[in-house]
Amino acid sequence: MRFFSALTDAATDADFLLLDDKYFGSAWDVRRTEILQQIEMIGNRGTALIYCDLGDSSGLIRVPALLRSRAYWKGYLLSDRSQYTVPHYGGRLFTDHYHRVDGVDDKKTSSSTAVPQDQLAKLHLSWGYGLTNHGLLANRASSLFSRLPMPILLNLPLQTAEPSGPRPLALSCRISTSHRRASVVHQRLRLKSLLGDRIPTSRVSPRAFFAELRQSRLVLSPFGWGEFAYRDYEAFVSGAALVKPSMAHLETFPDYYRDNETMLPLRWDLADLESTLSQALERPAATQEIARTAQNVYKYHVAAPEGRRDFAERFQSLLLKCRGVAVKQHAAS
């Protein structure tokens, strides 16, 4: 395996080429035709192109890239793949839900592009952001790595807090509600309204935030730009029980979002917020067990040799699947 920062001839001299969607980024909006020509060039050279979409939402498939790829790897996928064959308002299942059910409209309307039925088999669940050490120092070290690429910065030990330790705070919920898209921020605004002034929800420094998490029994983590939030994994590190709108519509790897096992689920309308919080606080032993299970699963995938082996085997399995998928030619669109 070799890594490239540019789409050169050497990069395409391989059995498989994994192309990160972020390599093109916003250029899709202004250089679409040129990008599609580059992607088709890869296939013409006999290289199996795997398009990697590691965005933080289960929606928004880059359909032109999907049509021209051997496979499309995505970090979070809808369990019901047929949902991708219809467009969703706002590009996500949950933004579409709030538009239809609550009448939420964005100032600038957008929808996802429907995926052709015969292309669904190319969609494969890869991995999400939960394979990274999300501790306070590790977060800072990974940011530094972009400027000072020393491997040691990515290998700091995973330091976790004991779930049964002293936790004087019942709940933490630090969220931003300034997003420009109403359908994305709707859930957060509703949550903030329901919480009222019981707890502070404004943003704080990373150090203060982690200190609060380690003192909290519960962490509320609504959807953000996508369904997951870094806060989910920071809750696991900090030993607090994750309370989050249901993720049952998703497939993720690692499988961190198990109702009443690794998290406490909420309805998307948050009608059960008060009862869920009350029951969790009234049953401290059960709540601690959820926090402990989630932390152990996280530690397994991020720090244990067995978890690393599982990832390597999964990676190999994904590549082998790609060998059996026929390449289908499509006209430029």
C-alpha cells in the first residue's frame, strides 16, 4: 500500500485505487466535468477504483462517482439501502423527516440525488470516525500532525475515565445552534428548548469540556451535520453514558450505537427526553453499565490488538468483494 496526495500516473498503477471524496472537495461544484474525466481515466487504465466517502452523514451519495467506480465505501450507511433510490430533502433521512413531519424549510432548498437501483450493490460500509483516539491530548496531537507529520503523534495511549468514579453532575449537553440550515439544526433547537435553563449548553474550551464530561453521568448528543458527533466518542472516553436520538436507521463500523446497551436512545421528536433522563438517573447501576459497555467496545476497536486485527480483516474482505463486482460503463452526466 502506498499513499499519494495527488492523482498522478503512479497513483493509478495499482490493483485498487482508494480515492477520498475530500481530495476533490468543493471542486465538484466548479470542475465537475474535469473530475469525471479524471475518474474515468482511472478505470480506462484497468485500475479498480474504490470511491471513499468518509463524510459524517449517512445520506448524500456522490452518484456520478458511484457510477464510475468499482465500489463506493461509506462510513455510515442506511440500513434500508432502498432509501437511497429516492431523494431526501436536505440530503439526509433526518432532515427529510423534519421537513415532512415538522414543516421545517431551509432558506436554500437541496435534496440528495437518487441512486439507481442497479447501483446499490456497490455501496459498502467501510468505517467511521470512531476508530480514532478521541481523548483530549490525542485530539490536539492529531491536529498537530497535519503540520508536523510524526507518527508518534498518532499513537498516544488511550486514557479513559472510570464510569463508576465520582460524578457530581447529572447531565452535560454542550451544543451549537448557529447552523445556517434549519433542517439540520432543528433537532438541536428543540433539545435546547426542552432543557431550558436547567444546564448550560453554550460551548466551552476543550479542557473545560472534557473536565465536565468526566464529572457527568449522562451526555446528550444530538445529530449535527451528520448523525454522529465527536461528542459520542468523547463520552465513551470520559465514562459517561451516551443519550442520543435513535441511530437504528444506520449501519456503522464499529457498531457503537446499540440501543440500551451502549447508548440510551431517544425518539427523533424528543417526546421521551424527560422519561429517558429520569429513568437513567434513577437507575445508576444500569446507567453505569451502559457507559462501561460502550467504553469497552470503544477501547477494543481503538486500542486492542484484537480490534486492529478485526479492522485489517475487514479491510481485506472489502477489497475481495470488489474483485467480484463487474465494472459498468456510463455516459458522462
